[in-house]
Amino acid sequence: MAGSILGTEVIRREDGTLLTGEGQYTGDLRPDGLLTAYFVRSPVAHALIGEIDLGASADLPGIVAVYTADTIGVEQVKPRFPLDPHFARGPLAGDRVRFVGEPVALVVAETLAAAQDAADEIMVDYQSLPVSMDAEAAVTSGEAVLFPERGSDSMFRAFDPVEGLHDKADRIVTGRIIHNRMAVVPMETDAVLADPTGEQLTLWVSTQGAHPTRGGIAESLGLDPDEVRVIAPWVGGGFGAKGGWRVEHVAVAAAARQLGRPVVWTETRAENLISMQARDQVHYARVGVADDGRMVSLEVIALVDAGAFPGLGGILPGITRVMASGVYGIEKVQFDYGLAATNRAPLGAFRGAGRPQATLTIERMADLAAAELGIDPVEFRRRNFLAPEDFPLVTPTGGAYDTGEYEKALDRACELVGYHDLRAEQAARRAAGDPKRLGIGLSCYVEVTAPTGQEEHAVVEVHPDGSATVAVGTSSHGQGHETAFTMIVADRLGIDMDRISFVQSDTARVARGGGTGGSRSAQLGGSAIHAASMEVLDIARQRAADLLEASADDIVVTDEGRLGVVGVPSASVSWADVVEASEEPLRAELDHTTDGPTFPFGTHICVVEVDTETGMVTPRHFVAVDDAGNLLNPLIVAGQQHGGVASGIGQALYEHVVYDDAGNPLTTGLADYAMPSAAEFCDFTVDSTITPTHLNPLGVKGIGEAATIGATPAVQNAVIDALSDLGIHHIDLPLTPDRVWAAIQSAGDPPAAIAWPSL
């Protein structure tokens, strides 16, 4: 991209609005006549609902309405990821509740305080039922605790057995990998404002996709999509968990329609922590290795706790399966999975959505195999990488990898971290008996971006004053889309970025769109904007050619941002001249389709110190070398890398959603849920290699989730590496001080046998 604004560091246009507090979030909006919604939620994990006694709640001052499943007027919320009709939900619980926090009633009032007072008056008769909290047992037993009418709480997908799976292996290495349940914890919790007073039902929603959300809510309410307008204003983080609509959105919209007044609901932090959760898989893995250090076979059974209403949690293992072999040329792979409903909150998406699970498992197994063979982890990976000349290729589980130069990223990461010097320091500290052990952890990953759907919508229009507007069907929730996308238009048309307006996330202003998820925005939205810009340019070149009495083939965008004749500096016209010369708008609207998902990759290396006397893990240095193809704005890419690494470290060391045996969540506030701050992190060194993809005109891949995918296994491998000379081979996530200390105390004991699941 030499001579182009693309590939240069451009300060984000959005940041001024954010820093001055001018950006309005859903909870900031205050239309006339606004009412406030508050949900009465189940305090028990599993129970039949007897009588709901509203008491004096409806008669209290400021109370406008109280709704239950019988009066809300909506029987079923359209599921975003339907697995089985038995798992469908209404906006409010009907005959039973299945997790703590499930909405049972809705109070609508003039103020939040009044709604909360009324909620305290509502008495629900809960008739306790048995609680199911062990997804592994539920999958293997097939019992029906939550859904007796279905006959089983579990689903299992077994693929055809791979013939001679481990025949070429000289030895088999077995592992059991925990993928701990996490809370998403966006800075802005969920929110919706429904206003029925206009020509359409208008909803402001904190969502990653206005158009999919409109479709889901409209269908749930029995409306045509044209009767509903969805706007996503400023959105304070989503990370996958705000990818669609929720039952609360539908309940609030239904109440607003019945009352004929706008109603707003803003989730509390406690509500967010007990409902917006992700990850939670257990993988049983066997890797077959040859004595020369090659991995020849991989076998995985993934068991998933999908929570009370399986949906997306049951879809994600399919993505995990596609990415199971990672960056390695493993000849034979068998990946089966099962899921079960339990009395935990329903499982959703979180930064990576299925890909972190694949990477964590294969990277832990790579370290276990390297240790088994006595090979350095870096050398072991070199022996197993897919080679650049192998691409494009299709893996044994169907991953259609586009491009990859995995060793290049590994070499760069080792150089930046000083790998050989660190190994020397580690040996010296061990020899000296230092109680603070040094650990070096490695993770080489590949992921898939834009895994579902390769189409996006865009509009580019140049106005009579020479300014422009770009609209796109993706939806930013903090990634810097406004900056990156206006850069594309500025680069292609030569119009200054300050004169380009940006439109997104409003179904009345953008005809359609897929929203944002799976790191799809740059490669799909960016490519659509590129294509629309080039179409506008083609039209403009013909019009400019008529004005300048030249051939359209000779018209170029000049350094001054005008349209001129190549080689004739004096012959040019402005964009305003071109628009004025025709009665037709200078506009292009299109849906751009790419040829497939892309597969970013990279290497992360984490350096930690482990205090053997306390079990405390302290990150010392982290290096992330990621390859997302061409970089539109390296500054934005670096921000995504920093945020992703922080998230990955959080999963490895701190974050874990905890329930007791009765299904009560114990991490209901940020005093209980260990969300790390900047103080817990070390310095991050982020860098990029550039291996463009041929699948879109920009040569870009996704970067929004990559660093999270690579970071967690690097940290886990580092902690275990620090203690490996004590005979410690594995510690489950999260690596809290008590868990690490307990492993140190039992060092040298024979490892517990791993019981392969019988399904």
C-alpha cells in the first residue's frame, strides 16, 4: 500500500466524542414520557412456578404496569441459534425457572426506584426441583432434569470414526483441558429503549447488529421487519455477547407497545455477571506422536455446559472442531462433541467464540507432547507446522485455510522476547534454588474470521459540495470502524477524511447488513466500501472525462484530491464539479461477497514468575506477533492486540464464573469476579507479520479476536513450564494462587489417571 493512507497510523476519529462524553449510549436517551423497566428474577436455579402474587405492587405510586408470562402478550422469543424446539424461551418464565436470574415478571414504572419497590412486593411460589450442574455427567447419562418432556438434557454429535486413527503413532499423549466459564463484562451493560409512538416501533439497543436484532425482535412480536426500526447508538463493548437480541429486549418492546409509551431497561452489573457468560468446555484429547517429533493424529471429545437454554453454546463446538488441528499438519483428526443443558446461565459468545477452545487444547497438547519426547517447545512446533507452500489447503476437519507463514511469526516472537537468553536465565535460577521460578510459554495459533456468511452491504455517495457519506451494514462497538472505513473512501477517492460522514447501525438509514461478529468487519464491510468507492470512481471518471474532453481511461485522482488527466497537471476538476455536471446522484450501493473466510495466525510468548511459596503468578513480559494480512490502520490493530492479550491473560489467571452445588452464582459483583485491571498486567510487545489473503480486494483478515485466542494458552504453558522441573505437567485454568500452590504441594505425586468419556 505504498503511497496510500491505508497502512498508516491514523488517530481514531471516534475518540474525541468518547473523551468529551458527547457520545450517547442507550441508557442516556430520555424521550418524552419515558418509563423504566425492572425485572423480577428467579432466586433459585430450578423450580416449578406456582402462584405469582402481585400483592400491592400495581397500586404503588408511579407503577404503570406489571407483567407475567400470562400477560406480556408474547409466547416465544425467536431463538437466534435454534438447536431444538424444546429449548425455546418466552420473554418471561412460564411454568418453571431453570437458572438463577431468569426473568419471571416485569415491572414498568415512572422511575427505577418505584419499579424496584414494586418488585419487592411480588411474591412467587417456587416449588423446588432437582438441580443439574454437571454437564459431563449429563451428557454421558442422557438424563432429563431440565427438559423432562424432551427425554434428555443432552445432545451429542459423533462424526464417522477415522479409520486407523493412531496407527502411525509411536506413542499417545492424553490430556484433559478445562475451558473455564467466563463473564463477558463489557464496560456498558446491556440496554434497550423501545418507543412505540412513531410510525414504526423504534428500538435503541446496545447491540452488535441492528439488522439481525430487528429481524429477531420483529418476528418475536409478530411484526413485519418494516414495522420495526433498530438503532444501535454508541455501544460500550460487546465482545460477541451482544451479537443479537435477548428475551429482555422482546419483553420491554412488548410492554412499550401495550402501554403506548417509551420504555427503557438498563442491565445492572449484577444482572450482567449472572447472565452474560461464555466458554465452558471440557476437552478430552489424545495426540499421536512419532518418535521424530511429528504429531500424526489427534482425537478430541469436547463436552459443553450450554447452560439452561442451549443455543449458541451448542453451535460453537462446530467451529472448535474446524480449527482443531491448529497450525499443524496433522494427518488424521477425529473430533466429536456433546452438550448438555444445566442450571447455569445460558452460554453465549465471547471474543473468539469457539476458536479459543481449539487453540488452547492443541497448544496444551503440543506442550505435553514436546515434554513427553524431550523436545524444546519451539523446535517441536517447527517440526509440525504447515508449510507456506501447502496453502491454500483444507484441513482434515474442513478448515479451508487461505494463506499462512507460521514460522515467520514464531521467529519474530522468539527474537522479540529473547527466547534463548530466557532459557539460560531459567536454568540459572533453577540451579540457584530461586523460589521464584521463571516460565516461558508459547502459543502458535490460527483462527477463522468471518466464519458465517461472506456478504456485506455498503453505500458511498459524493455530495454537491464535494463531501461524501459512507454507510455500511457492520456495527462498531469500540473497534474504530469510523476511522478505518473513512480511510478506505479517502484513499480511493482522494476526499479528505474530515469531509466524509459515516453511517452505521440504523435500519432506517442502512438498508441491510450482517452486523459485527467473528472479526468480519474489515474484510467484509471494508471490501464492500472499497467496491462501492471504486464504482463511484468509475462513474466520476466518465463524467470528468466529458468535462475535460479526455478519455475516461486517462482520468486519475490527483494528489490534491481532484479528478485530472494523467500527465496534464492543469487539466482537472473537483468532485463538486463532477456532481454538479449531472442530474444523477454520484452514488453506489451494493452487496459485496467474498469467496470465503480468512485464517489469521500468529505466535504469542508469555514470560511469568511463579512464587513457589505462595503460588502467585506474576506476568513479566508478553510478546504477541499476529498476522492479519494487510493492515488498514496499524494503530487500531495494536489496540486490538493489547485488548485481546489482556482478555486472554484474564482467562488464564483470574476470571472464573463460580456456582455452588445448588446452582447459586457466587460471582455476582466485581468484588467476587476477578476482572483484572491494568495493574495486573505486564508490558505487552505487539508486532505483526503481513501475509495478505487473496480472498478479498484489501488483502485483510480479522484482528478483533486473534490476540485473545493466542494469549491464554501462552500464559498457561508459561506457568506449567516454570514448574515443569518439579514434575508438574498440567494445572487447570484459571491459574489462581491457591490452585498453583496446591499443585506445587502435590508435585511428584503420580498424575491422576484421565478417564476417557464413554459416550
